[in-house]
Amino acid sequence: MRNGKRLLFEAEAARQFALDRYDIVDTPEEERFDHITMVMKQTLDAPFAGIAFMDGDRLWFKSKAGVTANEIPRDIAFCDFAIARQGVTIIQDALQDERFRENPVVTSSPFLRSYIGVPLMTPDGYNIGTLFAIDIVPRRYDDAKVERIRQLAELVIHELELRQQSEKDRLTGAMSRSGFGLEMQKAMSLHERQGVKSTIVIFDVDLDKTASKRFGHPSGNALLKSIIRPLVRRLRRSDHIGRLGGTQFAVLLTYTVEAQAREASEKMRKEAELADRATYVDVAFCEVTPAMGAWDDWLDQASLKLLAAKGTGRIDTDETPVRRYNMAGGAG
């Protein structure tokens, strides 16, 4: 039972982390999302529709039509059931459904009766919110409309990705994945034209282990901010750091071969030790080669090295040049 609760807690923490990296909660209305909400409302001819994100114990509305509240408690939100599923959630008549018939939004104003919600699933598989519509009368929805709503939900995620790519990561100050990719492509072009070497250092912060060594167990976001922001400030003008997703980051060191990158990483480790004696990261290095066709290939090679180290436990071998750093005690 305890293991089950722990797994649920970890799954929810990961889902919340996936939401947080979009930096969308408590932001102003945006036309791109309001347009999707209106299409949803018109397609279903429903009095209420919206785009909502499950943030901790509240459901927060990024976009809404017919809804007056900015947020509602999670424990009364139909959307809480929708994000726990992979497909569309349809409630034809809440009064006839034992899960919802005692819900205060059903038994009292606004007396909701029917609901359709599609989870907003991130590319890495986390349901961070819903695209939904609600009515005050029982409803059925044909397959064509259900498929249309699925497509609109995919559009919401597409817009979130575009929004994130167009900006730096607000939490850490690192570049977006796409922006970092452009800098990697420039480095590859520089290597092709002039033979200039560049190396990426890809690393993954072990938040669970790091947090367990800190007093007070601060949030994952606070930990990442304390680790990455100082690193951003220490980079040379020619270098770049990007957030690849979740707790994974990469540093592009231009005019740098792998051996120099290792020295730079060791220096970063020592500086981090002075600032924080409880930081654990996995690190891999990958130098640009003529055989690489695009920046994705370069990144994939580094990611595979990182993954191999995590799976096999090998540390800093020629085949898999990876180290697991305890920032207070060197490689290990």
C-alpha cells in the first residue's frame, strides 16, 4: 500500500513538473488559445468550454467561454477524471453517474449535467490539463465530433510547444530546445567550413537524490533554478546552454574539443561544490564529427551515451564517456 501511494505521489510530481516547464499557469489570456476554445464551443454548441490546466490542488483556466471563475478546486473538477485517462472522457448525464451525482456543481448552481474532456498530453506522455465542454442538459456526442475535439486538443499542445520554443526557459534562463538546436547547427556548419571543433556536454539532474540530501526538501523547480542559473552566468559569450526537457540540459562549448570539455565540466563541478554540496548529475560528452547530418544526430549520440551510463553504471569509459557526479565529492 505504501509503495502504491509512493508511486502515485511520484507520478503526480512528474506530471506537475511537466506542466511547470511550460510556464503557462497564471499567465494572461492569449488569442491562440481563446480561438481554440471558441471553435470547441461552436462545434459542440455547448454553453461552457475551455482550456484548463491541473495545477496542484486547483484547476486553472487558461481560456474559457461561458465560465466566470478563474479556477476551481481539483476535488470537484470533472477534469480531474479526464487527466487520469488516455482517451476522451464523456459524462452523458452526471445525475445518473454515481461518480458525479453528489458533486456540488451538479446538485447546485450551475447544475451541470454533461461533460466532454480530452486530456492535453505532452510529447513525453504527461496529461497536464484538458480541453473541455460542459452543458446543463444530458448530451451524447457522435464519433465525428469526438474526433474533431481530439484534433483540437492536439492543437493546444502544438501551440504550447510553439510558445515554449519562442522563448527562453523562464525558470532557469536556459535556451529552448529549438533555439539551442539552431546554435548546434551553426557549430556544425562552422566545423564543416573551417574545421572548428565544438563539443556538447549533456547532463541530467537527479532531483530525487539531490532533494534527499537537502534540508527542507525544496521543490524540483527551486532546485533546478539554483543549479542552472549560476551556470548560465558563467558561460563564455560563444557558449550556450539549453533545456532539452524536464531535468535534462546541454551546454554547447564552441571551439572546444572533448578533452577541453571534460576540463570545463570539472571546473563547473568544483564551482558547484562551493555553492551547493548536495547536487547529483549524470554527464556525457560528444564532439561534433563530419558524419553527423543534423544537430539532432549530435544530440542523439550524446543522449545515448547518457542513457547507456544510467543503464549499465559504467563511468567515464572510452566507449561511454560519462560520469555520475556528486557535486560535493567528484565522480562516483
